[in-house]
Amino acid sequence: MLDAIYQLIAAFVAAFGFAMYFGARKRFFFVCALGGLLSWGVYLLTDYLFHSLFLSNFSGSAFAVLYAEVLARHMKCTATMIVVPSVIPLIPGGMLYYTLDAAVHGDLAATRQIGGDTLISALAISAGISVVMALRELHMKRQA
Amino acid sequence: MDLTRDEEARLIACLMETGQLLLECGAEISRVEDTLTRIGTAYGGVMNVFVIPSLITITMNYPDRESITETRRIRSYGTTDFYRLEKLNALSRECCAKPIPIAEFRERLYKIAAGKKPLPAVLVGSILGAGGFAVFFGGNLWDGLVSAVFGAIICLLQGRIGRTELNTAAANMLVSLMIGLGVGLVSKLIPVLHMDKILIGDIMLLIPGLTMTNAIRNILVGNTISGVVRLAETIIWAAALAGGFMMALAIVNLIP
């Protein structure tokens, strides 16, 4: 539990940092940081409930897009500017590192295992974003 | 809007510039195609736009005149840049709502192209991002601090190396070699530090995780060529990163 709280705070700080790093405007910093925290929260919750790497990444990124779409309407900007920093904590940077580490040490089994998990995570994140964005487009077309 | 032949030629050049800038800011392929099509349509052409990461081709057909085709080879690959992206979006929205004179269009594009993300914000962002992720992936506060310091170094190195126009793979390898050496030495000297956590925090700034996610998204939405090209690129970049770290660790391990 304590670990989760540390992680959530760290996700907030990191997403805040990446919003700055990507050159977003000041008024987006807090929104993006909160998005990062909440997306990771959704990830942790799904992981706790279903123990599935794919599902937790999928729901985390799907949430990030929903969050961004709602706030983008309020703040009059494109949703991408909020999605990208919000989704950053889900990006499997740690896994990618351990994959490379295993590859460098010649541990083929571990490379395959962790590398596969990395790809599944990337696929799940992309799928989460794409599905929600596709649904939104459908919704807009029906309104038009 | 009625354009002379000369203006049509200049308009297509402006569209090329817009497309290249969008790509350099990290915009998705479908977004680039969409934006160029909309602007061209607003100026009265019937648009055929095709974009992949290394090439833009546009054909503008007009009902009563000859069509114009142009292609542009894209060699640079930019990082995510919301600062310029936002300005480009505003400009394109304006052009679509009410086409502005071509000369003004070109003027404003040059102004946007010359702009830059404010360095202080990027620097602070790198520090917070690298430090935050070192803790996020299980490091303690000291790991976070060391990672933050190296995050700042990465930010400054990237600015330096960006100016030399080295290709991305080579640049990644160079930066990761230097960072790997630095982090390796520091964690050799101070044994309480966790080298892997510090390195993970720092490589979140370098790792093409976002590009990889975008590449898969391209494939899922139907831009298969762009997606596959980008995916292959990200794997090569990641391998270059690994190569740099591998060399650094091998060197650090030589020190007794």
C-alpha cells in the first residue's frame, strides 16, 4: 500500500516533468500531472482486481484518453497535449531496460520473457488509446 | 480564394513546410495528412496527400487547371514539441476557417520554425522527469536525486548533440555511453545507490517508448507503412541505447 502511494506521488512528479520537457504551456502542467497520477491509479486498481498485464495497461491508457478528452474541451486544446504526458507513467521503460540488460548478459530466456511483456504493454497502451479515440470519432460523426 | 499559378506553387511549398514541421514536432502521421488536406481544401484544391516518416507527397488538383505535385524528403526526426505544435495547430485552424494570404502564411511558418521550447522549462522538466521515474520504478530518494542530476546532464547533452545533426541511433549510443559511465562510476563510489533504478529514470528521457506506442497506434489505425517503419526505427534506437550502456558497464566493471 505504501509502495503504491510512493508510486502515485512519483507518477505525479514525473508526468509534471514530462509536460514541461515536451514544451507544454504552464496551464497544462498540473492537469497533465494529475492525469499521470490517475492513469497509474487506474492501472494499479485493474492490476489488483484482474492481475492482467494487458488489461491494466489497456484500462490505464483508455482512462488517460477519456480524461484528456473531457479536459481538452474545457481548456480548448487538442486532447493529444494532455494524453501524452498522462500516459507516460504507463510506458514500460523499466521493462525495456531489463530486457536490454538481459540481452546484454546473453540471457536469452529472460530477454524473451521480459521483451514479450514489454511488447504486450506497448500494444495494450496503443490499443487503449486507439479504441477510445475511435469511439469518440464515431460519436462525433453521429452528432454531425 | 482565387490563386495565381505562382501563388499555387508557393502554397504547396507552404504545405510542405507545415508537414515537415508537424513531423518534427512529433505529430502522428494521420494528423499530418489530415491537417494538410484540410488547409489545401480551404484554399480550393482537391487534395491527395501521402505522408510517411521520411517523405511527404502532395498533389493538388484544380477543376479547371493543371494539377501540381511536389514531394519532400524528410531527414530530421524531431522529439515531441508541444510548444511549436500548438502554434502550428492554431495557424492551420486559422487557414481553414478563412484562408490567409500566401505571403502571410509563409511568414508565420518561418516564425514558428525559428521558435524553440524554452530551455529552462525543458531543463526543469528533465530533472523532475528523471528523478520522478527513478523513484517510480522502485529507487529510494537518493537514487531519485542522482537520477535528477544526470537528467539535467542529458538535457544539456541532447542540445549539444542535436546541433551536430548526428543520426538518432548514433546520438543515442553516445549519450547512453556517457550517462552509463557517469552513473556507473557514481554508484561504484557510493554503494547505497541502486544503479539500475537511476539508469531507468534517466533512460525514460531517452527511450523511444512513446514513439513505439505511437508506431503501434499507426498500425492499428491503418497507416501500416508508417507504423512498421517507426517500429523498426524504435527497435534500432533501443538497441543503440543498449549498446552504449553495455560498453559503459563493461568499462566500469574493469575498475576494481
